[in-house]
Amino acid sequence: MNYEVKPIDYQDCKEWFLKKHYARRMPPIDLCFGLYNAKQLQGVCSFGTPASTAVRDIVQSFKLYELNRLVVSEGLPNNTLSYFVSQCLKMMPQPSVIVSYADTSQNHHGYIYQATNWTYTGLSAKFMDYMVKGMEHLNGATIFDMSRGQENRAEWLRQKFGDKLYMKERARKHRYFYFIGNKRDKKKMMAELPYESQPYPKGDNKRYDASYQPTTQIKLL
């Protein structure tokens, strides 16, 4: 397989995540990797602080990251995506715990995590999102991000949007964990995890439109 995985800069991720990934927004990024074929950037994968405070609090003895974005060019050979993810995991700090999610609202089941031997722990907790009438194309996280820096973020949103602001239950996500370290580290990590391992979920995935071609796709190495 004529592919190579390398660390890349934040700026090289930006267009891929804002215009090619279905979420259309930037996550918190600590580490980001690019999938290259010769001089061509064919995919981007990022890791950062988990968005869920509940998840951040469960692992005390080890560094915890969330694999929070993964997007590649269309039409790549079979197994390229699993190769990309596995190489990214090999480049992560050791020991560490990685969490990631498959979005049920997109009919995703996490087959890439199943192919790379992650531990499945069921669905994420129920959560209510702020939404705005007439702006349903924006997800709850994007709406809440508008209040960033405000002392009382909920009150700021109520003042800004008035009666158009409402609450909606967020689609739950399939939650996966991956453990990086020696056998003793992995055993301790799994012991700290308050979730039971469950059988992998199955179903038909829905593909979203990822045909956008980033201008950062060609990069001199």
C-alpha cells in the first residue's frame, strides 16, 4: 500500500473539517495526522480532549483523548481507512486511552472501530441540545458555541433567540474505547472503565456527501 501517515498542522486540518466532514465545525485538537499518497493529502484524523465531561472524569490514571474527526477522500482502495486509523493509533502517546463515537443520526455504527479492534461500550448518555427555530441546519453544539465566553451561556442564548430557542434530545452515539500501552497498563485502563464491553452493533451505514476537494489536498513534503 503506497500510503504514508504523518503528523500535520492545525491549518492543514481546517478545510477538511469545515467543508468536507459532515459536522462542518472544528473540534478541540491536540494531535492531527494526514494520510498521504506521494505528495497528495488523502485523509485527515484528529485527536483532542473529549467533549463529554462525564467521559473526561472516568479515567484518572492515564491520558485520555477523543478521536474526534476522521475524513478521507472518496474512492480510496479497500482497507485504506483501517490502515490510516491503525497507523494514527501507533503514533499516539503511550500509555493512553482513546474514545470515539459513531453518530446514530448519520446511521453510523463504527465499522472502522470494529475493524481496528476497539472495545464497544454501548450508547452515549441521553443529552438535551439547544436548537433554534428556522436554524435547524445547525446542530446543538454549534448553537451553544455561539455563547462561548459568556458568563451565563444559557441566559445569553435565551436573550439572543427568545421564543425561537428550544430543547431537543440529541441523537445518541455508539461509544468505543481503544487502549494503548503494555499489558499491565491496558489491564488497569479496562479496570477503571465503568462500562461493560458489549457486542458490536450492526446495520446499514448511510454515506454523507464528502465529495468536496480541499485546496490543501496537494502539499509538498
